Amino acid sequence: MHLEERRDGDTVVVDLHGPVVREHGDLQSLLSHVRGLANHGCTNIVLNVAELTNIDSVLIGAIAHAYISANRIGATLRLQHASAQLRRLLALTKLDRVIQVVED
């Protein structure tokens, strides 16, 4: 997975690209990146997941962990452009009740 960061006003958008490969440390990279943003004062973090492939329960766990980490520091984390598959997994785990999904 490749991460690209961009700023949109007071919001930091992290674009996630490609497949998530656990063996390459992609999930830990995502968690570290979100924690780093929150620790450096970013209060609005958006994960653009439009270009993600290979969505599974491990990724859902990483997103939940990133959400909790950001929330503990006082930041908000939202998902942008979630696929139907990701939305279904969020609904199954009831994470759709706490993690906001936005389109813009």
C-alpha cells in the first residue's frame, strides 16, 4: 500500500493506494501515519480509500485502531469514497455507527 498526504484547509487527506499487504507492514504504516498526524496537531483526518484493493477484516481492524488512536488524542478520523464492500464490512462490524463515511 502506498500513502500520499495532502492538505485541504484544516483537514489532512491521506490517499491510500493499492493492495494492503500485511507482510510488508502496510497496516502498521497506516497506524503510525495516523498517530503521527494526530500527535502533530491535525484534528481532521480523512482516509481516502477509493484506490484500495484487497479489503478484509484485518484492514477493518486497522481502521478501527486508527480511529481510536486519533480519537484519544482529540482528532477525528473519517473515511472517504468507501466501496460497497468496505461499507458492508463496516456495517457488519457496526463500525459504521462510529466512523463517518464521506464522499467529498
